[in-house]
Amino acid sequence: MREGQEPVLVMGVSGAGKSTVARGLAERLGGVYVDADDLHPEENVAAMARGEPLTDALRWGWLDAVAETMATTEPFAVVACSALKQVYRDRLRARLGEFPIVYLEGDHALLRGRMAQREGHYMPVSLLDSQFATLEPPAPEEGAIRVSVAPSPEEVLEAAFTALSSRLQGGPDGSGQTHTPRRTP
């Protein structure tokens, strides 16, 4: 990877494979894997465990913690974070400037099936409906890399890695410039 690599956000609804893809990208790119779920305060985890969707008010402090972690992790973070609404991604950009986004997209039935087979995760399958209701897929101006999660996890990781590597090495216009510099406090 090039010097000064920006953090990378791997986003999507629960069950899309964010952790698997972010972990794999971090290993391949030389970054540090961060699971945004680990940054939730106890209040948020308890609400989700009870099957209650998080409100925006509960998300703001968590998103600020995610942004701070993305800004301070060296050499750079590859973060698995739902970031379902554009306003959530905008909150991260307010601290960080622009950064690459990998959007993992899949249909409801596929993801419900995957979630039903997960063990040891506090996010119940019952919250998948609220995740899809909240989801605002990245707008074209966000420049997200869209990756279908229908193939195997290995194929999804490979597609994400190939597209992200291409973007980071050459930029969307071939100039080598992909993102604005990171903002600092």
C-alpha cells in the first residue's frame, strides 16, 4: 500500500460479512482490522441484545468513537461498521475527510439465513428488518465499491480486494489521487 493510506470502511447490514471482509482486507493491505461493534457502549449492546433497534441518538457517540479509532490507528484501519445511513458516513467524514468505502450488498433472505447460523453474536436475526429499513445505500458521489455477497466469502473478499487495490493504486481517473487528506482535530 502507499504511504499515508486512509482508513477503509467496510459497510452493510448485519450478516453481510463485514467482519470477514474487513479482516481479510486488513491482512492483505497491511492495515489493522477494527470491528466497530467492539466500540459500542454497553447501553447500545444491551439494547440490541433485547432486540431493540438503535436510535440515532444512541449511534452518535458510537460513530464518534469509530471515527476517532479510524483516525488514530496506525498504519491505517480497515473497519467493519454498518454505517447504514449517509448521515452516519457523513459524520465519519466530518472527522476523517474522504476514505474508501466497500459496500457489501445482499438480499434479505440470504442474509437472514446467514444470521440464523451465527453463534455468539448479540445482534438477533429479528433486527435485520430494521437494518434494511434504515439502510441508505451509498450515493454515487460517495464513490463506494459495491460488492455482492452472494458468492462465497473467499470470492467476496477477492472482489473487494481487487476493486479496492485498483482504486488505491491508480485512482478513479488514473491520476493516483483518490482521496482528500485526512482531517485532524
